[in-house]
Amino acid sequence: MSPAANDENPTQPEAAAPDAEVEETTATDAEPQAAGTEPEAAEAPAAETAQHDEAAKPEETAKPDEAAKPDETAKPDEAAKPARRKTAASTATEVKPARSTTRSSTRTTKAPAKKKAKPASTEVKVDLPAAIFEAKVNVPLIHQVVVAQQAAARQGTAATKSRGDVRGGGRKPYRQKGTGRARQGSVRAPQFAGGGVVHGPVPRSYAQKTPKKMKVAALRGALSDRARHGLVQVVGGFIDGETPKTADAVAVLTAVTGLAPGTARVLVVADSSDQVTWRSLRNATGVHLIDPGQLNTYDVLTNDRVVFTSAAFESFVTRSGQQEER
């Protein structure tokens, strides 16, 4: 063999030796890999089984009640509406006591208002004279006196202009003959526009003469009719003191008559010298004030009730007695 071959042969086992070492190293490396792959393979099935168990748990542990209620999860708005209403009601109930407490606190700071006591009736029990309040009621006489009173109240100032009062019309509008029209002497004649009025009203007095005895008899008849029905009353007074007070006077009048203010017409007879009563009741609704000397049949009939003050009643009775003596 040639030395070159010898040189090559010894080199071959040397080259093979590293290969063997490589194979050994790979074998040794493969053993731990295989050993390492075995626990991974063992852990993989365990993880898969755990995942399979976790996926199976919701199905196994699912409650039939929760599964049977799809409406609650499907419609959250409907479930929320009652809750909102409840919360609104609860807030409203919580706010109300707070307001009431604040109001009560503000009220406590102010001085408590004293309630005004209802005025006691100041009606005076008097004996109505039979000559005045128990007279015979003559309806035709009362009617005649009332008509005369209303006629006397008329102003009688209505007036119109006749053809002699209208300005202009002094010239004859056209000639007497030859026109074919009716003869005319003035354009202020009643048949022309702007002319005078024929038989128009003129200022006059509508007063009727009525004897005093007829007036007295009619007034007594009207008062007797009201007294028979219990509509004539006498009070001691309307105001205590010298300060006019409409509310107090109306309260007394309501207590006496038993009627609400403004529901009926009341004729209050008071002396003109009693300025406290006049100032207190002159603006009251449904109240008509009159002096005893001016008491008349028309006012008695047009009002539902007649209320005298004690002073006015005495004055009226005295005046009526003096008239009888005459």
C-alpha cells in the first residue's frame, strides 16, 4: 500500500470517531429530550382534561331556574322601568318630609297667628210696635206708591229739535210750480234728511203727587210683610270703638242674618251721625245704607232683609209716632 493510502486510512477512523461522539451526544441529548417530552405529553392530556371538565361544568351545574328565565336577560329595559319608578317614588317620599321640616322650621320662627274669634251676634230683642210692623198690607197702594217713587226718580231731560230749532232751511228749495214735484218751503222739514223731529220728547218732570198718608201706609205695609216673615232685625251696633272696620262690620252682619256676604241684599238703617257704621259698610257687597228719615217703600221691597241699629230703630219709631199725631 502506498503511504498516501496509509495516510488516508488513519485519518478515516479519526473522522469516524467524531461522528460517533456526535451520535453519542445526540443520543444523550435525545434522552433528556425524550424524558422532557414525556412530562409535557403527560401534562398536555391533563390540561385537556381540565379544560374539558371546565367546559362541562357550566353545562352540568347550570341551574334550571336561571335557564328558564330568558325574559329577564332579554329585556333589561322592562326590568329597569319598575326600578326607576320605585326610585322616583322613594326620592319623592324622601323629599316631602324635608320640605315639611323646613316649613315647620320657618313657621316656628314666626310668631303664631292668633285666630280671630267669631263675633257674637249683637242682635237685640225688641218689641216691634204693632201699629208699624203689624199693619194691613195693601198691595195696590204699595204698587201706586212705588210707581210714583220710580217716576219721581226719572231725570226728564230727553229733548229733540223741531223744524224751527234746526239750523238753516230759510230759503225755499225750488219754485212752487212747474217742476212736477211736491211743493216744499224748507229743507229742514221732517221729511228731509237733517230736518226736525215731529212730536219728539221735551224736558219735563215725571213726578206724581202722592199724599203723605199713602206713603206712610205703603211703608208700614212693606215693613209688616217683612216682619211677618222674620226679616226685620235690630242690632246694638256693628263696630266697637271709633275706628271703622269693614271686616268686623260684615262679620257681625253675617252672624245676625246667618247669610254669607254678597249672597243677599241687606238694607241697613243707621243714623247719618253714626259715621263709624257708615264708613264700615258703605263699600260692603250687597249692603245698602239708609238714614231712618229716608226709609221708603221701594228700598224695603228691593232688599231681602232689613237691619236696624238700636239708635236708628228708636229714631224711626219716634218719627212714626209723631206722624200719627199729626
